[in-house]
Amino acid sequence: MSLNLVDTFSEFKNMKNIDRPTMVRVLEDVFRTLIKKKFGSDENFDVIVNTNGDIELWRVRAIVSDGEVTDEQAEVSISEAYAIDEDYEIGEECYEQLHLVDFGRRSVMAARQTLISRIMELEKDEIHKRYSERVGDIVVGEVHQILKREILVMDDATGNELVLPRNEMIRADFLRKGDMIKGVIKEVEMRNNNPVVVMSRTHPNFLAKLMEQEVPEIEDGLITIKKIVRIPGERAKVAVESYDDRIDPVGACVGMKGSRIHGIVRELKNENIDIVNYTNNNILFIQRALTPAKVTSIDLDDETMRAAVSLDSDQVSLAIGKGGTNIKLASKLTGYEIDVFRNQDVNEIDDVDLDEFIDEIEDWIIDALKSIGCDSAKSVLDLSKEELLRRTDLEEETIDEVRRVLEAEFDEDK
């Protein structure tokens, strides 16, 4: 009788995408181990795995005359050979088929457990290899389970379980079991000897891949994404470049009436995406990075990688952006720490630079105020206490003291 293991191990053949050559090799190894335990060696045995899943075990020995057997593993007497097949003759090879019952129930069960263990290890290796090669690619899956720190997602293509950590989700993501979710494969970790595929919706690569899907020119290599910086769910800046003068990279990425970018914005929960032309001219690049603000002038210090940007009063808030997001992303995109300064008009001649208060206000506080575009006393006082609290990391008591010092300056002038 043949050893048909198709039914016994159908769960693995159907669920675990292990290629046939690997499966055959594992089956051979397991049954050769079974043979070694019973006969001490597997040198004179053939293990054959048929295309239908049947496994045949054959013992092969040379036929010698009765009483001339010197090695029972390699030779068999003609009398024993006749018991197997009456047509055998001395000098031929005797093929004796073995059956599961010949090994005993306990040995067969042990072999089955070994096979299951080997297949599971192979599947782990296969998952790790398959997804490691796909790091950076987009994956779509169904929310399977919602846990406190992560979401378990079933890969729609393979059925494998993926992990979406809470800190890799956009703040506006509210998921329920059964929802379809899209993300990028960030990494493949090993936890307790098991591969864990980690998804991300906050990684810059997710935005890059979404753009690649929506913009054929990027996929074809006509437009290159030079750099992406994001505050997930709030704002992103993308620097793009085209090596073909006939292609407007920004226009191509946005699409007619925003047709290409709108789908991406919806996927990212209305994340505001600024697409700018990349250039090696750092001054021009900083100017573009601060969009939508209009810059008056820029002074660069390449040694300290700082840029002093001057703007008209009505452009300062645009340059800084809500919560400072615009200036933070512009700094990350360009690699320069950007300091914003307001151009003074005739009505601001009596204003006082914050540096004049160095004896009363500590350096780090002045730096914090400058980082949000407040470089003069009036620019600070023009903002409410609530706005200053929201934009900076300063304590309420600190802001109260700063406002008191600055207001006292103007009271004295009166």
C-alpha cells in the first residue's frame, strides 16, 4: 500500500504556499529519518514522492545465494527474494516495498509531528523572505482584530496576518472589524521566532507609493520623488523633479483640477500635500518649500545650515502654518533650520527686537518665540496667550511673564 499523505497534510498544502521541490525534500528527509531509526541506515532505500502526493518507500538489496549474505543491509538471499517476487534471480537487485504499518504507530506519529514542525518552520521562513522582499510596497488587507496597541490585518492577496501598530496609524484613522485598510510594508520583525509583518500609514514611503499609483509619470521614471516629509494626517511636502523639460512635475502630480492628488488626500484623511519643484539652488528651494507664503529675502549660513527668511507681516503666519507645521516641514525638506523675520513697515518703527530683552527673558524662551515667527515685542503681543500656548511648548506662567515684560516696555514709552 502507498503512503498517501495528501489528506493528512492537506491543511498545509492548501494554506501554506510552499513550493513542490521544497515539500518533496522535506518529505524525503522525514521518511529517511524514519528509516534510519528502524534499520540503522538509509543507504539502500529509495523515497519516491509521486505527483499525486503518494509516497513510496523501497528497500533495494543485491540478491545472493542462500547462506552467502554478508551484509543484511545491502544483500538478500535468493529464498527471501523469491518470497517477494518469484521472477527474481541471483545477481539482480531486489526491490521490497515498505509500508507505514512496518514502522509502528508511534514511529509514524512521531514522523508526522516532525513533518508538521518542519513545514511550519518553512512557512515562517517563506513569510519572512516574501515580505522582506516587499518592504516599501503597498499592501491592502481586511481588519481582522482590534487590539489595544495594534490592529491585526489579513493580507487580501495572501491571507497572511499583518500588524498595524497604533503609532503607525494616522490620527484620524477609526477602524472597525471588516474594514479594508491600505498601508505600506515597513519592516519584518522576528518575535518569539515568528515573523511579524509591520504595516505603516505614517511612513513617507506610503505617500510615495500612493503617488506612484496615481501618477504614471512617476511609475515610468519620468518624474522622480526627491524627498518626502510628513506630519501624518496634517501636512506633507513632496519635492519632485523631471528630467524631461516638456513635463511639469508639479502639474503632473496634481493632475487636471487636482484629480490625481485628491484621491491621495482622501486616503490620508485630508492630509494637506504641498508639491514643489526640486532644485539645487538652496535659496530657491527654501522659497518653494515655504509655500504658500511669499518670501521677500533669504540669507543662508551654510556652515550652521540656518536660513534667515524675511517676509511681510501678512505672510508670516502662512510661512509658519498651523501649529508651526509649515515651517517644520520646510526645514526638514530643505535641511536648513529656518528662522522667520518680519519686514517692518512705517507703523512698526517703534517696535523692539526681542534680542533687546536678553537681560529679562532667557535665551531659550526668545528662541522658542522666534521659531514661530515672533522676533519683536509687538509680534508677540499681537498674539493671544492661547495662541502662544498652542504654538509653543512654553508654560502658561512663562508666557504671562514674557507678556508682562514686553507690555512694561511700551508702558514706559508712554
